[in-house]
Amino acid sequence: MAEPKKQLRAIDAPFVALGPSGVAIRDRLKGLTAQEETVLRGVGEHLGVLASRDLKQRCADGLEHSTHTWAARKRALTAQSSSRWAGSITKATHDQWALSRRCQLAHIQNLEAGVRTLTHRLSQPIGEKGSKRAPGGYRSKGEWFHKSRRLHILEHRLDVARADRDNGVVHVVRGGRRLLTNRHNLEKAQLTEAEWRQRWEAGRWFLAADGESGKRFGNETIRVTPGGEVSLKLPAPLTHLANAKHGRYVLSARIAFAHRGQEWRDRIDGNRAVAYRIHYDAPRGRWYLTASWQRPVVQTMPLETARAKGVIGVDTNADHFAAYRLDVHGNPTGEPRRFSYDLSGSADHRDAQIRHAITQVLHWAKRVGVNAIAIEDLDFTAEKTREKHGRKKQFRQLISGMPTGKLKARLVSMAAETGLVIVAVDPAYTSRWGAQHWRKPLATPRREMSRHDAAGIAIGRRALGHPIRRRTAPPRDDQSDRRGHRTVQADHGAQEREETRHPVTERAHDARARTGTTQRTRATSAPNTVRDARSARTWIQDPLLLTD
């Protein structure tokens, strides 16, 4: 009995990814004096202590949080800082608590997926083979025993996580859990205790102020003038350190944003809200100022306009982008392109590699004149557990190392600055169907097509609204339109699509084989019969046949 045909899942329609909703620029505070650094450290430490206490109180409130408890916390902070500092601290606390809740839910969903997979595989007989739809049993009794123990561990973790979520309990570390863990592994982190302590304290400082529209230069707490002068409102216990009126401290360093400087000046000249954050980079010993603001999220270009000049299909891989240019009809043009990057090393190195590769893709897109870049809407958050992939440790590391979320966000933001749009498509079957329909036809002795190059074509065709297949099978009974035209290249409205082919002449590649001529001659071979004679396409009015 034949196996039932596998049902393919529905393919989601492509869509234009929305542009970035915020802007952040950064510049270094150069030339700070020792006194100014002491003041910044003192303000950061004082506000950091207040932020830690507020976060502790917010976590203690849990699900009982309300506007009344929020107002009470803000009043308590105002007495030790100012009303605007208190507002920035409480808002940052709420954002951090909400982020922890979202991460907690994702952790619970990950545990539930692992428990389901382990329960299913443990219920199967040992050695049972799996299928594409469901995994089979474990290979040996020893593996079955270890997996049963792991199931009990995951169930315990799941019960604890569910209880914490029901009670509104979150686990947050100000300064970062990774930095906290490094305290117990200083040798592996290549840090001394003094270096770690410096980074830990700098990570727990609080020197951020939200903007406020209508106020002078868009921010009353940390103010930056169009000339680059930076001043901040000192908290109440530190007002004795002020060197300007109204308890303010003016820094000698001047800010000049090289990137988006004009846009930033337009905002502060109009007294529109701009948020600032002062950050100390402990490893480098440098101070930085970051300015950020929001802008309305709008769709910069409709989907039909983005398709008007073709697209570039990009397949995202662990070490490179595989890109192919397609015209508006879905035909690949030119040669496949690859943009490599290295995701090993530190986070800064990985981020720099991604930025460089994206920049190369965008510059190429501008040169060829397309409006859009098509990528897959990838999400590996629930697809990288060891319960799902088993012994495929290398594959788990592969998909875990692909920064799909950060890559898409950075690509969208960088493309918006160059006037391009990003079209996100469903990633289902792109690699498989691309290799099936495009890898072999496009391979030549001088062009080696990979699965990733073919996947780029599949992604681009899906973004253009075309099927991935090159051509459909002819009808079973005839070549009429009873069951639909056999090619996807010619629409039913195209003219002359059903015309007969032109007769093959002697100028074709097989002309000499059909006429019996085996030797190559410079002159056109003339047949011996009148019926096969070539027409000179000239009309002569002569009623008599010339004979000898």
C-alpha cells in the first residue's frame, strides 16, 4: 500500500518589513578632567543604588503592581534625586521587569517543547525508527535511562518556572548575569578581581534620562546644546558639586555627532524629546554619550513598488550571505554573489562582521538598481533544543550561532538609510525547492551553483509573487488551456503564447544533418529538388521557364 502524500503547510504571503522605530547615535566625551569624572562616577553610583532598590521593590510587588504603588515609589525616589530622575528610574525598572517576564514565558515554552519531545520518544520502543513527522525511540536502554532522568529534571524546572510566573516572580540581575557568573570564573574570563569589580560597578551605574517634548533642547535632566555643551541636573544630595545655576554641572567636553548630526540638531532646535545616556566603557576607560529618539513606524514603500525593478534574494547562512539578483519576471540575472562573515569571537567582533557583510549587500543592491532585498523570516527560538535535534550537536551550534533576530533588525535599519526596503518571505521549503529546480539548470562549467545560491533564487521568486518552480508539467491530455498553461513564464493574457514554432531552416544547428551535407562549406547548400529549394523572398514576373 502506497504511503499517503505528505501535506505541505500553507505558505505565508511576503510582506514589506516595517522600518526602524527608533534612532540612536553615540559620541565620545573627550577631554574630561579628573573632577568631572569624579562627579559622573558619584552621580552614577548614587542613582544606581536608587535603581537597584526600586527594581527590588518592583519585583516584590509582582502582580500586585498598580498606579498607586508606582506613584509611591516615584515619590520616595524624588526626595533623594529629582522628579525627572525618579521618572527615568521607574520607567527603566518597568521595562526591565517586562523584559524578564517575556523571557520567562519563552523559557517555559522551550521547556514544554522539550518535555513533549522526551515524553514521545520515551513512549516508543527502543530502536523504533522515526519519520519526518515524528522522531522514533532511543537507540539503547542506557540512552533511554539517561533521557528519562532528564525528563524528570525538565519537568521540575517547568514546574518551578510556571509557579514563578503564576506568582509574578522574576529573576533579574542589574549589571548582567553573564558578568555576575564571570566573578566565579575569573581565570576563564581572563580578568583580575579589580578589573571585574570595575566592570561590575560601571554596569550597575544609572546615568540615563528620558526626553520631554516642549522643554528646552528636548531634555531637562541631561541637556545638550546645539553647540555640543553637555550639562546634567545633579541629584539633591549632590547639588553641592554644581558649577552652574539651578544645581547643574556643565562638562568641558563637547559633543559633535558625526552620524545623523543634522537630524539631531533639527530635533533639539524644535525642542522635541531626545533621551540621553552616559556610559563608561571600563575596558577602554572611555566615557560615551548616546542620544536616542523615536520616530513613527511607517511603510516606506508598497510591495508592488518594491517589486517593480526586481529583487535580490538573500539566503542567510552561518558564515555567509548567498545572494542572487532576479528581474521582475523572476528570472535570475548575472552571477551569484557571496558575502562572507565570521561569527566567532567576541560580540563586538560578530556585530562588526555582520555590519560589514550587510553593507556590501546594500552597496551591490544600489549598483544594480533594485528597490528591495528579500530575506527569510527566520526564527530559531523553538528549534534549537537538544531534545528536538538529539545528537546533532554541530547543527544545534549552527542554528544557535545565527543571529536571526538581530540580523533582521540591523538589515532593516541599515536598508532604510539607503532607500531600500526588506521583503520578508516564508522560509518553508526554500532550500529544498531551490536546489531541486534551480541548482542543476544554472550550473555551467564555469559556474558552480550551491544549494545556498539556489535558495537565494527561491527566496527572490517568492518575494516577487512567483512560484519557485521553473515550469509546470504539461497537461495530461493535450497542450491546451483545459488544465492551465504549462509554463509559468507566460500568463494567460500574454499575446502569441500559443503560436506554433517557426520552421527550422538550414541556418539551425542541425541543418547539415537534415540536408545530408556532412562537410562544412562557406556557401549555402542548395537542394536538388524544387520542393526543398530555399526562397529568395523576391518576386519576378516571368511566365516562361528558362530551359536549355
